[in-house]
Amino acid sequence: MMHAQTRAWRAGAALAAVLTWAGLLAGAAGCTSHGVDEMLGKPRSPETAIRVSPDNGSKAVRPEDGLEVRVPAGRLESVKVVKSQDAQESPVYGRVGEDGATWRPDDPKLALAAKYTVDAVALDGHGRRVARHVTFTTYVPDERFIGYVTPENRSTVGTGMIVSLEFNREIENRAAVERAIRVTSVPKTETAPHWFGADRLDFRPETYWKPGTKVTVALRLRDVEAAPDVYGLQYKSFSFTVGRSQTSLVDAAAHTMEVRRDGELLSTVPITAGAPTNTTYNGKMVVTEMLEVTRMNGATVGFKRSDGKGEYDIPDVPHAMRLTSSGTFLHGNYWAEGVFGTANVSHGCVGLRDVKGGGSETPAGWFFDRSLVGDVVEVVRSHDKQVAPDNGLGGWNMAWKAWKSGSAVK
């Protein structure tokens, strides 16, 4: 009896050891079929297994507070930390202590006005692999404001990319701030700004960018007064390149996705979309994030059971591409069978057939390998409303005249 239990434990550990990990989204949302908790069991919470200080979502972290990653039990396998300032990413180097339980950066002091992203992988006290994804922002000096910019400097993006700036505080003098930001391109393309509330400003052309376009964003915010006695900090330019044209059309009623490259049909892929009780948004959505593997927990987006836990909690969703900030993903699905091309069973995402760990030859792997951040995925014939223009980079769902009316400069 004991011998059989030991073999079962070893088999489970071997299966966990081959899972590929490339990222974990702390607030990930998503979709899957019901009852997956029962199928997958109850994995230990990453928040419990891997402790990160500062905590996820922290703002205005002081430089002297420092950064630490530790595990109460088990050992750290890897820690990757990236610092983003003025749309420039740079790695943060550090090392794991001799006990294998704590990671600290070589420079104990955090940078001002920066965003930090921490991705850690560990083996917990039971030998199970656990991943944690944490982001936080550091303190911006008094009477200063900055804008966090999408996309990243020197990136290559899809033709649907929208330049988006999120400010660390509300902007009262929007016209002055808008005038201090210039978006230019080669070949020359007219772009227009649109404010979403008091802390977000997006720029886009009337139609998708032409492949090969070089886009430059100049931030001339230093000493610009955004509110009484609040002045800008940044004086920086960054650029990105528009890659090939690829758009995908998801027909929720037909359970298919047509993938087109430069206008030509590349493939028609069978999919599953949102179930009748949790339908998928209609409209044009832009890929903003690509994760080889991520965790999806229904509790983070309101899909909770009576005990408060998520209706699903999948620690290793493969080939996940974020489409909205509210949690719509296009991702690989290995737990549902016989639904692709025939039925809609998800909690609102678009699912493609995949295997556990993610397969390169599966429909999900094929699509992931051919996609870029900035590609457009449009959903039609779903029994849901159109995605809001400020949900992710949903601005393509707004008519050009309405978009231009959102400028503060009249």
C-alpha cells in the first residue's frame, strides 16, 4: 500500500517537472469550462508559497523599502526582475542566498518613478513548482507626474497597436499635457489623441498602421504644469516598428477564427468562445500581452463559488494572449474536449485546442508563434455587447470623428 502511494507521488512530481513556465499574470482573468477545480485539485496559493515585498500592486514604494523575494518552505528556482522607466526596460540583477530561500537585488535601493515586474519560480515544501508574477511602482517626487507608455521602446508590433499613456496622477490641464506629446511616423501618418478620463491618453491613426511604419513618441513633459503646482518629469523619446499585417476574425456562432496575413487567408482555426451564460465581447481587441504559460483564477474576475473561491483555478494555461484589461484572453485549452469548432463553453475567452504544457504543433501553439503584441482579434456574432474603447486597447471600436473629439486641444 505504501509502495503504491510512493509511486503515485513520484508520477505526480514528474508530471509537474515538465510543465513549461514563462510568466504568470497576478490578476489574470479568463475563461474555461465549469468544474475544473475538481479535475485539477487545489494547488497551493502562489501568494503563500512565494512572498514578494513590496506586495503586488503597491504604489509609491519608497527607494529605501527595497525588494525581496523569499519562500517560507522549499527553494527558489529562478527570479527575473525588470525595471521600466520612460518606456525603457532594463534587467535588475540580484542573487539567491546560500539557503536558496531568499533573493535580493545587487543594488538594494529602488529607482524613483519606475515600474518593477517580478517573475519568480520556486519549488514549495512539497516539491511542487509554483510561479508568481508581481508588479509595483515606486515613488514619484512631490509635485511631479509621469506617464507610463505602451508599447515598449524598440519593439516590433502589429498593425493595430495604439499608443497609450497612463499617468500616475489625474491631469487637470489636459491641453498642456497633450501639446507636450508628439507622435510622428515614417511614412507620415496622421494620428489623433483621445482622453479616457483624467489619467489616460491614447493616440491612433484613422486606420491600422501600414506594415514597416516607424513610429516615434516624444514626451516633452518636463516642467509642464498638469495641475496647480504639479509639473512633469520626463523629457524622452522612444520608437517602435510596425511589423507585418495580421488580423483574425472570430465568429462565435460558427466557432471558427479566420487568420489573415496581408489580407490573404492563412488558416481557419476551430475555437470555443464564451458560453451562453458568460459570452465573449464583440468588437475589435488588440493583443497587449503574450504569456507562454499563466495562471487563471476565476475569483480575480468575479467568477466565485459559494465558498468564495474561484469557479476555476488553472495554474498552467498555455499560450495566453491578453485582449482586454478586464480579463478577456485568447489562449490554449487542454482540459476541454470535443468543443472546438462545435460549442462555446468558456467564461468569456476564446479558446484554441492545446496540450498540457503547450504544444508547438497545436492550433494554439501555431497561432501564438505567428502573433505579435499589437495584432487585432475581432469577435463577431456573439450574444454580448461591443467591447468598450477603454477596455484594453479597444479604441478601434470608436469612429474616427468621435475619437478626434476626445482631444483636449480645440
